[in-house]
Amino acid sequence: MIDTHCHLTNSQLLSRVEEVIEDAKRAGVHTLITVATDGEDALVARQVAHHNEHVYFSSGIHPLHADSDWNWNAVNEASMDAKCVAWGELGLDRHYSDPQFELQQQLLEEHIALIESKKDDNRPIIVHCRKAVDDLLPIFRASSLAGNRFVFHCFTESEKDIHPILDIGAMVSFTGVVTYKNAMEVAAASRLVPLDRIMVETDAPYLSPEPVRKMRPNVPKNVVHTATFLAKLKGIDSKDFEHQLDSNAQRFFNIPPL
């Protein structure tokens, strides 16, 4: 399997990153994408990816880092690496009052402008969206970026939000949240995502899935639990579903199969 979104550079994982990667391999999670949260983080992610054959990374600035330094030079430098398979994560977050939403919007505008300036670059874009679907979609539609380049990662919204996201052609990725008994609306939304548009992730070190929800920190090997839950929910053989998930991730991120 592929963990399409984790944060190996987070302090909870970086100090033992080789062990985390090996544990994932033993669990059958053969490929990892470590996602950047700012420019400096992207450069560290580049280092991790170069030390591990089946680790890839992204480059971008998280909306919750909008009140920090926007190091576009570092974002741009990291993005030029061959193992950088995506932009982001970028987006908007209304769950928290800080950073100010207007500042997040300004960051997003500059982020989109940077991506649009790369005329021959069609890499996918990892979207952080929390209680902000209605804010984000008009911005994406107004840009020159194709809707099928976006993946709404860690989807935690409701059924009503899934339809406009699917309408623009975006992918949708689910974390352990979908396995939680108090997140029935997320599970209901997952039923609506076509098999060729769905992915899974851990968002490690956060959001450990059932049945290991008490595990802290979350680690990439746990993505198998989310996949198993979704396969059962959709009434699909788990091995067939895992094969579909791998195919989706390899196609979307342009990752070669093993």
C-alpha cells in the first residue's frame, strides 16, 4: 500500500524516521509521501526522500503557518527536485481563529500564483480544507489550475460538501477519522466517492485510526486500517480495494509501481 500523506519531518517521527519507514514496509506499506508544511520543512523532506528510495515529498506552505515566514525561495528550491511529486499542502482553515483568515487567503493567493507560473508543471496539489469548502472552490475555479489536479486530503466534511468537490474533478483522501464512531458523516461521504477518485492516508503523526486510535503518535503503517474499514464500508474485497488505491495514488502522483 501507499500512505499518500504523512509528515515524516514532524519532530515526533523525524528522530526515528528510519525505524518508522521500516515498520511501514513490514506492514506492507511500501511507499510514503511526506508532505511539507513550509519551505524549510520541504527541504528537510527532500533529505528524507533522498535517503529512502520509496519516499517522495511535496513542497508548500500550510494555511496554519500563514503567520510564519513565507519562504518561497525554499518552496521553489524543493519543488525542483525529481522526488517532489506534489505542491502543498495549501488551503484554508476556519476551524481555528488563528492565523487570521484574511492572512490565510493572501498566502493561498501567492501559492496559487507560484504554481500557475510553472507553465509546464502539472503536478498535483494537496489541499488542506477545514470548514472552508465554500471558500476554496470559487478560488480554485477562478484559477487556471485544472480541478483534477487537486486532492482534498483528510476529508472531514459532510455529504453535502463532497458533491461540489467531486464536480470539479478532484480526488478525495481519507484518514483514520473515517473510522471513528463519532464521524458518521465522514463515512457517509466516503460512500459517494467513486473508486477511481479515492485515496487513503495517515496524516501521521496525527489521527490514529481504529482499532489503534489510542496509539500516539500515529505512524504510516496504520494506513492499512483505514483501507480495511473503507473496503468493508463499500462492500469490496480488501485486497482488490488496496490494489485500486495503489493504482489511484500511482496515477495521481505519477509514482512508478514497484
